[in-house]
Amino acid sequence: MRKIWVGITLATIVSFAESGRSPVIGAERTRNLRGLDYAPMLMEYHMQTVGEGHHFFTYPRRDTAFHKDFAKNNSNAMAYFKSEESSSHKFAIAVSPVLGIDYKSSSALGDTIWPAFDGGLFIRGFADSLDFDLDARIYSEGHAAKKPKSYDHEVFDVQSKERGDGGIDYVSFARYRAHFALNYSWMRLQLARDVLHWGPGYYNNLSLNQFALPYNMLTLDLTFGPLRIFSAYADLRVNSWSYSKDNLNDRNLYAHRYELALSRFTFGISEIQILYNENKPWLFVPIAPLFIEKGNYTERVNNGAIAFDMNVQLFKSARLYGEFFLDDMESPYAVYQNRYSNNRWAAMLGMQVAHDAEVKGKMIQFGTIAEIARVEPFAYCHYDTAQAQIAHLGLPLGNPNGPNSLAVDWTLYGQLYWSPSAKFFLGLHNKWLWKGVDYGSDINDPYKTVRKRFIHKAPLQYTISPSVSYIGRYASFEIDMTFGDERAFFVRTTFHW
């Protein structure tokens, strides 16, 4: 009886504390467009570890409670409209202003960003079987560096008083993410600007990873009981600088994920294909096997890969998971020998332990997650520097450490629900990274068949990152610090009505 009560209490607290949520459960926003919640994807994986039912690891995925709980979660928004109860056409819309104030300092960026402001609107709602959301912000930043770099790796404009742009030196830009979807009982067709995150890993997923930069996409999500089939098309940028003439060329992503989720075991297959200056809509069809279809197109302008992953839940308190990614191979035996660069692959193993408890009427969620990932040289690369790399704006779509890397991530975390509208989060992230320095370590290194050297003479980069945040109904405050071979300090306050 006590366990049932704790579960009901947790569900109630979560629903109140996460007011104003999106119609999808999706990737974390670690670079920009931060909301009130601090680590929603990490806590989503926490719930996957301790929860019942089918465990799917395909994101963004529909939040099935969005429609049902919309009034409870959004009626206090700045603007709220809904249909009459007697109306045959059901709709509701909520509009909330968002204001953020940041301080950012990073040794990797070589810059201190202050003051930094962002402001905009978060709009969400539904109309019958349609749901949507838009988070749009305008940013203004002051940079200490003489030649500012983009903190989030996307395009920005530098205004200079010497050029008469506005009397002061500052950086300005705008960002948004959005979802617009039509739902059926077993289908969701969606247009979105977001990031795909496929597989049971949190930090180191190998095919499509939440720490890539956002892109525009069309997705089709089909669910038949324990079977999920997800098909996606995405429009990618070729060069890391959006204004580059390289981006007059097209880089198109097609991806499929097939996922079977049994009671305690999930098995997934992810396949992707990148086309450069070609576009084949047939590849969006869920039954078209991309790894086979790849041979029907010119090798110089297409790049494909396939990944296999699995997740095992143990005693509703832990899960073991892994992923194997195959970019290319000469033969299975050549992959086993692992000598030459035409055998490009990656592997990841991880474990998460999680527990929910109730102490003096307050809910506590705590746990730990650890992963190790190995990415071979030239993985995600292609023949030329700006063609069919598995990348967007110069960063990998998959493992964020890129080719020729070995990474170990280990995090301890805890979340305390202080009241129905307030919670605290504490985290401690350790990272050990060996990033190769040989040819084939950069995603823009043109592919060549050579004898490869995995992280040969690569220095160890160790960082430890404590974080703390307070999340309320209308405001949040967070601090991130990084010490070790890189140093960073990040403070943010967010207001949301």
C-alpha cells in the first residue's frame, strides 16, 4: 500500500511541477532555449529505469498526457484560450513569455559572456488530433573576447560601435524549436525543428544524439503495441558557418528506427543515410531498408550507417544497455582485425541505477549513470570536407566526441520535490576523454584507406562538473561549474509565466 501511495504522490507532484510542458518528450537544451526544467531527459531515463510498461528509446516522442492534462498544466499561463465544453471542435492554446539572464565563462571558448539576455514566447496547444508548440527567443550578449565565437555553434551577428551598428559592441541572434503534429491512435506525423535522439544511452548514443545541433525535420512515428517504427527526413547544413557558400549545397538525412520493447527488454535498429546534392523521397518510406538502398546511389555523394542497441531493465532499479554502430566495413573478419580505416565502427556500453523514495512527505529521486564509448577513426567522415559527412553545422549527428575518441562519463544525480510547484536538482558529472590527434580524428578529414591508429598519443582530458538548480512554477535558477582540463562557469535565471 505504501508503494502505491508513493507512486501516486510522485505522479501528482511531477504533473504539477512540470507545468507548461511541450507535446513531446525530447532532447535536452544544453546550449540555448533553456526552460525551467534542468535535466528533463536524464529524469526521463530515470523513469524508464524504475517504471513499468514498454521502454521505448526514440525521441522526440509524443507526450500522451499533454492533451489530457493541458488545462491543469497551462490554465495559469499569461494567455489561455479553450473551446467550450459542449463544442464538437476541441481546442486549447496557452501563451507564456520567457525571459532568461545568463553569465557564461569558458576556457574552451576563450571568452566570458556577460550580460546575456534572452526573451521570447512559448506557445503550445492542440486542436482535436493536432498538437503544436513553438519556443522562439531573441538573444543579446556582451562578449569579452575581441573576436567572439558562438557559444551554441549556430550563426550569430556581431554589432560593432565602430561600424555604427548601434553605439555599443554586442552579439545578437534568434533561436527556436517547434513541433506541429497530427495524431492518430497508432500514428504521429510531425513537422519539427528539434534533434533526434535514438537509443538507450544518455551521453554517448552513436547514431543520432541529443547533443547535436537542431535541424528541421519531417517524422512519421508508428506504434503497434511493443513495436515502434520511426521514419525521419532532416534538412542539414554542410558547413559549420551558416553564411558559408558551401551551404548553397544540400545535405539531406533519411533515418529509420525499428524498436521492439518487451516487458524488460528492448532491442532497436537505427539506420541512416546522408545524401549530398541529391534528394530521394522514397527513402522516407519506413519499409525501405536504407542500408541496402544505399547501393543504388552514387557512392561519392551518399553515406550510410546502421546501429544495433539493446536495453535490459533489472528489478525496476537498474538497466544495462549498449549500442554498436557500423559506418563501413571491408568484411566481418577485417572488422575483427581492425587495422585499416575502411572498417569504421563505434561501440557504447552503459548502466543506470535509480531509486525513488519518500522522506517526511517529500519525494526524492536519485541515481547514477555511467557510459563508455569508443569511436574509431574516420567514423562519420566522408570523401570530401563538405559533402556527405554524418554531421550538421560541423558537429556529429551521433556521438558528440566525434571520430577517434574514447570517452567515459559518470554522473551522480538527485532531485528533491520540495512542494507541488518546486524542486531541487543536484548533479556531479565526471568525464574522461581521449581524443585522437592523428588524421581521421576530425569529422571533416576526407576519408582515405590508411592504417589507422586509435587515440595514438592522445592526451587524457578530465573534467568534473557539479551542478545545482532550483525549479519553480514561474522561475528557475541554475549553476553549472566545470573544473579540470577545461574550466567553465555558467549561471542562469529563467522566468516563465
